[in-house]
Amino acid sequence: MKVLAFAATNHKASINKQLVTYAANVLAENKGADVEVLDLNDYELPIYSIERQTENGMHPLAQQFFDKIGAADVVLISFAEHNGSYSAVYKNLFDWTSRIDMKVYQNKPTVLLSTSPGPGGANSVLSAAVGSAEFFAMDLKGSLSVPSFNDNFDTDKGVLTNAELTAKLKDILSKVE
């Protein structure tokens, strides 16, 4: 099983990257998965516009991102919430990639996560992603918002410390084949 994981942010010390890496490692341990964790800083693109696409064609980084999804058996994403919505880097990459094919996620089994330092756990952006999943060919296996990240995650060990959240995550991940 090849797992593609990424945090939908370009923050280098992202708590969402820590969370999605933990989830990917759970799959690696429990199912022998081969994990690749992407950094969206490697996919920084000019702001999408139809004019840019018409003048310059499809940006090769968007194609590379689309191809990474296509080569994966499972996709794990953890969403950072910027002003209640997607981060600009994710939204821009998604916009470019959706011009290749609206079925961005290519019917791959997908788990969506989110976290934030506050009690909301970035649930607004997670709800938006869950609500639109079917339109972008995402085979959604489940989603989980982790509130108050610093109270529920041990950053030194890289693990969830809240037993209830850990059980929920493991249950969702067990649905991934």
C-alpha cells in the first residue's frame, strides 16, 4: 500500500503536518504501508488564472501533484484553517490541478484531518473539504478534527495523546484498504 500524505499548508512547522505524518505512520505500522509525506512548499505555483494557463500551459508542478495522487493507493490530508477556509497555497495548487481533471483525487481512498491550537480544531475548513469531496472524486473513508492540538498531541514523540481521538483515528484508518 502506497500512502501519500500532506498538510494543506506551507507552514514549515505545521501542526497539521505533524498530525498527518502521525496518521501515515499508523498506516505504516498497522498495514505495512509505504509512506510519502509531501511538503506543499515544493509545489508553490503562481496564482492560478485562466490567462496564465492559456499563455503558459499547465504548470508542471500541478501535473506532478496530480501524478503523485494517481500513483498512490491512499491519500491522507490534514487541513490548516486560514480565516475559516483553505490555506492559499493549498487552494492555489488545487485550482491548478483541477484544470488537469476535476477528478483531482482520482477515486483514491482518502482520510481528511484537521487541527488547530484552539478548540475548533479547524473544523470549518474540514467541513468544507468533506462537503465537496464527492465533486473531486474523493473516496472519503472518514474525517477527524483534533481540537486544541497542544493538549492532545505530544510533539516530542509525534503521537496523539488523547485516547478517544486516537481510537477514532485508528477506526477511520482501519477502513482504508
